[in-house]
Amino acid sequence: MQEDYYLGAYWGPRKETALECARRAELFFHMLARCDPTFVQWYRGGRGAPRELPGHPVRPVATEWEQLFLRGMNRGDADRKVIEDLGFSEYVWNAKRGRTRVELHCGEYSPFGEGNTCLILPPDEGPERERILAAPVLAEVLTSVATAWDPDFAMVSSIEMVRLVQKRKKEVRVGWLTYLSRRLGSLPPLPAPVRIEPVGTLGWLLVLSLEPLTASNPEHVAFTARVRELLDRAGLIERPMPEPAGG
């Protein structure tokens, strides 16, 4: 049975303007374009998009992303008033078929919000999926996410594996590939074949295997759980407590 893989990056309250978030998005999409040919052009929804295209083309420039984020501000259900501390949301995709979808939520600084996220959902099928779901490509994508968004952690995993390995509702998740910010603490020794690569001065990229780790393989589940346990003992699995607004 095919598993549902995704990349998820998560960070706590961080007060940023639409322009500051847009500058991060500009860097992110420029870096992402180097990871795979299908990541060069992205599209958004809205009326009036050319029928021959997947949507309205989105340029990877801060000025355009600033407007998209301002348009995607969270609003109250009743009065439609902007809720500033809940930040900005937008999503884009890259094709009509075999599409990858990117969902962004950033600039949130409410300690009661869902948190800031960058989610990348690969195609359900096709050659694009096979090419993207390879450890070398995913390592580049994860590095792009970490560099641009500076999350507390990020990971690539299947939904099924997360359900088997995760023990607390809110914790740092460990996946097939995992990024951990230095803010979380120091890495303990990890068993082979885990490969550890620094991501600049921000954190570390852990590659647990060059082959996909699947929830249907008990050995894969046990190994992922073992790495999670070692990180938990080192204090890296506990999610950082939200800082005061603007912190």
C-alpha cells in the first residue's frame, strides 16, 4: 500500500510583517527551484486564470509574496476583521496533474494559535513523485526550508509512520529525514546508518536512511522509534514553549 509522504516544518510564535515573511518566501522558492525542474514555476488560485495554465503564475519575488500574504491574513468569522497575531497564510502548486503543493503559514505570534508551518505535499503518483521522494532531493528541499524559514524542526515522513512513532500530541517529530534547530539543544550520538549534516549554523539534518522508511516495515518503525527515543532522552523532542508576543 502506498504511503502518504509529506514534508512538514514547524516553528513557534514569531512576529514578522508580511514583507519579512515575503523575503523568506523569495529565498525559499529560489532555493527550491534548484532542487527539481518542476519547482521552478508556481501558481495560485483565483478567478480569471488562463485555462491553459494550472492557475495564476506566481513570481518568486518579495513584492508579489507580500501582497499574497496580506491577502491571506486571518480574519474573524463574524466581522471579517483582520486578526494580526494569527499571521498570514497562502498556498501554491506547480502543475495541473502530478502536482506538488506548498502551504505556508507564517508571521503568527499568538501563543494560542496553531503555530507557523511550511508544508510540502508531493504528487500522489507519477514519475514526479518517484523523483522527488528520493533522499538526495529531499535533503536539498529540507535544507531550503530550514535555511529560509528557520523552523524549530522539520521532517519528511509518511502520515502512517508519524502515527506509529509519535507519542505526544505536540512534540518534535522524527521522520525519514529530520531537521533540528540548534535552539532545541545538542545532538546525542546516533546509531548507524544515520547521517548527520550541518545546515549552516542553524541546525542539523538527520538522514536515517537512503531508502524510504515505511510504516509497513516493522524494522523501519523500530529504528525510527529508537532514534526518537535517543533524541527524547537528550531533551530534543519536547516542543519549545511559546515566547511572549513579539518574542
